[in-house]
Amino acid sequence: MASRRRWSKGTLIFVGLMVGACGGPSATAVPSTSPASSYAAATTPVATATATATATPTDAPLPAGNLKVEFVGLTAGGTVAATMKSGHPLVHLTVRVSGGVGLNADVTMGDQPATDAGGRALSAINRAGANPFTASFDWMPLLGGGEYDLTASSLDDFKNVSKTVIHITVTGVPHATLPPAMTRDQALALFNRHVAAEGISVPKPSMQRFDFPTNPTRSRWIVAAYYKGHRYYGSFFDDGHTEWADGTYADPAHQRNGGANPTWCRPAGHYRVLVVFVDYKNTGTVKSDALAQVPVVTDWLNGLYQSFATSGGNGTPPMTITSDAAYLDSPPTRGQLLTQAQIQSATGKATSNFDFVMQVDLDKDGTYAAQNGGYVEAGGGLALHNCEVGKFGPINIWSSVTSAQTLLGGLVMDFNHEFSHLFGMMDDWPGPPLIAGPAGSTTNDWIPYNIFGWSDTDGDGIPEIVDPRPYGTTGPQP
């Protein structure tokens, strides 16, 4: 099954602007272990909003500073009733941007993002260039009933920000208080109870605490272990509920379970990656420029792996990659993934010589995604296949690049974000930090180094993913 994401890649710095949730490779779904409702994505992705154009957009640019942003139907100092839906208090908000073409409509709560019940930030993009532009959201007041300051804002083509702030009181639901933070021992006990039911013991799994100031309901521990061909992965929230994302793992040379179930790849060893560019002739990309970027991003990614290993006192990172690149001057079939035969014929490169193949369409329209379910918008990407046997076609990762200026940023996202999906990175990964990217850029770092087993949790000086007795067990090596 394909993992899905919607991304728009930045043009000024090479950092992805999230505009929707991205899911990792398929895992066995395990219900929450407490009555509390589980939430969706945790990295403050953007909520699905209902946006409407109420006038025909104009092509003529308007002077700066003309935007007017307002909450429709709310009065400053007034009240608004919340409705309980699936265990969450929700308030329906409508934001209207007029007086010019606002590129977006965002809502924040004090100095934090306002979110829906899934932790997704309330943000809508004015794709049609409408004036006026209206967006509707279902906002979840984090503490239920009580007083809140909400800010609606929009940005125009001149990079002017227009905003309005309103103080309201939410009624109809009780005021709530956040639970105390779950302790490390409590999270470990819950994890141990789960793996014990599987007949194993993992005394010292990988553990990482995430306090989530922008959405405290998502503060939690993530506990994981890659052990005996199975990846155990639990998110333990302060309110007591648990979200599991277990699944099998393997590497291209050593499949497990006969390949009957989708598997992640083992985040260790050396992997060979082939990047195949497909030129739709609408981005202005130069072939030599595209091919030259692949080794730049490859070296940068290996540098991240090495830096983490060095910081932990290890000389050699558990995982490294090498890459090669090829270029097709036109798509053999528009809007379709490449086949092994097409790649071999057009480039002379056999996909059997590589562990993973990335297809990067140089296509401002994102034709493949548009024609095949619309899972991502132009400029987005998909982690399609990991290490399962019998995958459909050779392409592990597909993405599109909308302009020559976003090519490097697109490759950074493919190698850092989508590539991590192949090894079990989940889209609930909290708060990816901003780091230095290649060529003086800035980007988010999505690699879950500790959760991949790249740290030493049992104190024997060996990262767990390559430890013959990992996580304090008696073995075998993952």
C-alpha cells in the first residue's frame, strides 16, 4: 500500500511546507488501550478545510496592504458554543479574506497553532486566487470551555500579513485540565505489557519523550524496538491512551514471513539508491543541474547519519547509502510510474542493481498524483513500497518537482522524509527540528535516529539495531 502525503516544497529555502498528513508504510492497526479517543497526525500538519471562492479571481495584482481578514459570525468579547463530536469539543470557525488575493487563511490560538481534533493546524491555501476567499474549520479548544484569544491571518503576494484578533468564550462544554506528564517508568511498563503478550521481553527499548507545547494533548513517550523481524512501536500519551504501529521489517536480501505482509526495511546496512528524473518539459529544469544535485543530497544525508553516530561515540553509522542518477527527456507514459523495462531501455541502468528506486517527475502539474487518486498535490511525494516481496513495479518513492528552483528542496524531502518512511518513520513523528540542509539551505529533519535503534540503550557500547544482544535481550541481532 502507498503511504500518502501532501507537500508543497519551499522556493526560498529548501524546507517543505506541510499542507496535509503523510502516512508511513502500512502497519498492523492496534486499537487504543484506554477509553480515551486517539488522535491523528502529531506533527501539526494542516487541517482539511472547506475553502470557497465567492468571486472570480483577478489576474491584476492589487496594491499591498488591502487585505481584510475577519471571523464570520463571531463577535469580539462574545461567546460561541462548542459541540462534542467523537469525544472532542469542536467549534466551527469561518474565516473570510477580502480586499485582495490572500494566499492563505490561518488561525492561531494565542501563541500556538489552533488545531482540529487530529492535531492538524487550521490553515487553508487559496489555490484559485479567489477574492474574497472563505475557509471553514472545526477547531478543538484544547481546554474545553473557557476564554481564548484567536487570531486569523493571511499573506498576500507582497508578503504583507493581515490579521485580526478576537477574544471569545467557549460555552456548552466543561473546562478541562491537562493530565500530568506520563513518567518514563509508566510508559515502559505499558510497552512491556504489550510485548509480553507476544511472548518476548525487551528490557531496554528505545524511548523518547516529546512534550508538545503547540498541542499538549499530543505530549507522549514513543517506545520502539526492532527485534526478531518485528518492529514494536507504541505512543504513550499523558492521558493514558496508547497508539500502536507494529509491523514486520526486513532488508532487501533477507525477507521475513515470506513477504506475505507489507514490511518496513531494516534501518541498518548499506543501501543503493537510483534516482530517475522524468522531464515533462514544464519546469525549466536543466538536465545537468538535476543530475548534479543527487550526489550533493546523498553526501548531506550520509553526513547526518555520521553526525549522529559520532555524537553517540560510534565511529561508523549503522546505515549509509550510495546513489546514481538517470534522466528521461520525456515520460514514456504520462501520469504513470516507470517500469523496469522502460528504465533499462531509456537509461541503460538495471533496477536489479539497486535496493531502491526514486522517480522524480519534473512536472509542475504533478500529473501522476492528479491522475491516480489525488493523494498529493503538485510538488508532493509518496513512499510507495519498502521491502515487501512482490511489490508492484520498481518505484519505491515517487515525487514531483514544480520548478527548477525547488529541485534541491524536493530531493532533500525525498531523501530525508520519504526515504525514512521505508524504514518505519511514522507521520506522527513529533516536532521535526530545523537543521542545515545542503547548499546553505534549511530543512526539517524527519529521521527518528533513536527510534531506529541507532542509540545504545542497554549500555554495551553498540547501537541496538546492530547489537547481537539488542535492547538488553539475549539476542539475536535485529
